[in-house]
Amino acid sequence: MVDRASAVEAAIEAELRLLAPEVRASPELLGRLLHPEFTEFGVSGTRWDRASIITALARSANRTGRPIMTSGMRGVQLADDLVHLTFDTDINGRLAHRSSLWRRHEGEWLLWFHQGTPFSEDGPPRD
């Protein structure tokens, strides 16, 4: 049995690495954090697979080095090899609710699924 607190901590640490500008700009570093079966439903509505998101992020990485701001990050371990994280991001004023599923694969926590949903501060109250 895996220590649930350490599994959530490991997934949060990996998520924060994934959001770092230097990681997003590097196909090699991105690839180390993405599961071979990675899928994302992006804020834009685009469905991404592993290869397409690596290419897109490396091309459009935040060249200013400005970090992505996160808030409210929390997680729960759903199974020995699966952690669910939720949090909000602010990328240059673009706000999104985020949901990530991290799976242990060959001893490493890798991002298996991600979804981003845009929101505005003027929207309906949050639960």
C-alpha cells in the first residue's frame, strides 16, 4: 500500500514542475512528466495527445520566464497508482479551473489526463 499523503505530494510536485516555464519549453523535460497514453481537453476545447501537446507547448512556451500562477491546489489518491489534482491557474490574466489525473508508471508519477475549463472572476459564485 502506498502512503496516500506522499503520493499526493509527489503528484503536486510533478504538476508544479510541469507548469515551470523551463520545463514547458523543453520537449525532453515535458516528455519525462507525461504518461505514454496522455490526453488533454484544453481550455481552447482542443483535444491533445502526448506528441501534439509536447510540440505545442515547446513552440509557445512563455518566453518571458513568467511562472504560471496557481491557487487552491489539492489532491486525493483514488487508487494505489492514481492521484486526482484540482486547482486554478492564472496565465497572464486568463483564468482556468484545472483537473489532472496522475498515474504511477514504472515507478514515476506521470500526467495521464488533464482538463482545463476557462472561467472569469465575474462568473457565478464558486462552490
